[in-house]
Amino acid sequence: MKQEQVLQQVRKRRLSLPESSEVASWGHPNFRAGKRTFVTFESIKGRPSIAFRLNATDIDLLLRRKGFFVTPYGQGRWVSVWADGSLNWGLVERLIDRSYRMVALKRMIAGVPSPMASTGFDPVAGPDARVLILGTLPGAMALAKGEYYAQPRNAFWHIMAEVAGAGLGLPYEERKRRLIERRLALWDVVASAVRPGSLDSRIQAGSIRPNDFAAFLASQPDLQLICFNGMKAADLFARMVLPKLEARWSSVRRVILPSTSPAHAAMPLKRKIQVWRNALADGET
């Protein structure tokens, strides 16, 4: 997405916020709630970026994600994201809302619906992935920790321990590194959606925003297999993603695997491990 298109997207979201305005100062657009700035769009070292006014906890969590950095002048109260790559717009919109609430007056905030959408994570992937594993949307515990499949009773990392040496005994960053080393990529079909709790059945259909698969798949020339962690992910991909992709992606093999969710415990873990191992081995050959 070009710089002007990114700016227009930010402006579009800002228009829905009461008593917000755009002011040009210090050579770039600043978005204000009343008289206080909550988002800026600026160039840093020749690269476009979006800066958000957030609390310390949110800043700390975001700095663990790819593309985010401490805003140079922010005095610890601002965090920025590079805007010249693929952006998770569900996340950006949520951060705009949070930033607005940090500085807006109570009477302004009263006119904004409470944010309810859950926003997923960036993909875990190297440049040469052969297998893409797709879930639906991170659950409540995963979102709170900022980690894929953080619910201890979810079988995903137990399975990865057997097939990729990436079990729960390792730090999260090391688990991700081992997946990438095995040429496995990890992501979700949904970028953001309203879902009370963690069950896929609670996702509100009209709120679903799928991830930008066109850009992601274009960066993965070696991809040979897409595995779905459960039926829901496969169904959403088929209905909301595949019809919008280039025709060549229809020929890439797709396999639906047993869900690792604790809500789908009918199949024993030992059997799930076997099914997953066989499927992933097919994609690695």
C-alpha cells in the first residue's frame, strides 16, 4: 500500500471519532482529539510511520512485535509502526481507538462504541516457508500474552514439540525460530473480529476482517501446502480469502487437520500428533 493510501486509511478511521481533527504541524499530519494529539503520520529517516499515544503496558507489548519501535520524541508515551510494508489494519484501527481514548475528554469518549474486536498477530514465517499453518483467530489468553496458542490446554505446542522440536519447554521466541527453521509458517485466517470469549463458534460473522493473504503469499514462492487448524479456519479461508486470490493459489494443496483447541478433545492427543506429523511431512518433501 502506498504512503498516500495509508494516510487515507488513517483519515477514514479518524472521521468516526467525535471532535477529532487533522492539523499539519512539524511538517506532517497530526490527528487531534480536541486540542490533544493522539496519532501522527510522519516520515522517519525517509520511511513513513504511524505513531500512537498509548499506555506503558500497550507500548511494551507492541514493541515485541515486528515493525514497532519507540517513537523518537515520545518520551516513553508513544510507539510507532513502519507504514511502508504490510499493515494489519484491524490492529491499526484498534490502536487509533485506544490512542484517542488516552487523550479525549469523557464527553467525547461517550460517543464512541466500546471496542470489542479481537485483533490477531503478525505471521511467523521466514522467506522460504513450504507449509503454512492457519488457525482462525487467537483466543483470549493468547491475545493477553501476545503469543500464538498460549492456552496451556491447547495441543498446538505439544504437537510442535513432536514434529518440530518446538515445545512449551522452550521460550516463545525460540519456538518460533524452530518453526521457521523447519520452513513452517504460522498465521490465522482472521485479522480481527468480534468474539466474546475464545470459541470459534462465538465469532460474529459480520465483524470478520480477513488477513491480507495476497501480499503474504506473494512473499512465499516456495509454499506447497496450507494446513488448517480445524474446520472453521478452512471454511473461512474458502469463503472469504480464496475467491480474492490469484487463480494459481487454488492449485496449492490444502489439508484440514484436527483442531488443537481444548474444545475439540474427542480425538486423543497421540492420534492428533500422528495426523499432524504425517500432513506436515508431506509438505516438507
